[in-house]
Amino acid sequence: MFLLDKEENPFIQKEAYFKEKSKERSKIEANNSEFKHRHGYDVATSTGLIVMEMQGAIAIFTLNLKRCES
């Protein structure tokens, strides 16, 4: 096995890319977690597609109101 410089090693280049993307992902996952756990998007309260769409719309509206206030 040959050791390469940092510039030549594809694993190190991918590691930097991975670190950059993982920072972005952690921000998105934090928002999704809040959306699911605090605003009732984790479990459907009723059956039927229309009711589930309404629940989603209300949860999104609530979260947007919260963001606009702060």
C-alpha cells in the first residue's frame, strides 16, 4: 500500500466533503425534529388522505408563524 499526499488521496478529499455536508445535514435534521416532535407531525391524528394533508398544512403553518415571530 502506497501512502499519498493529502492532495492526491481521494479518501481525504471525500472526508472534507463529508464534513461539509454533515454540518448542513445537522441543521436540517434539527429543524425536522422540531417539526415532528413539537408540532404534531410525527403521528397522524385521523385517517384519510385529506385529513393528513390538513394536519401537515396546519403543522407547517404553525412552524412558519413561530419563525416569523422570532
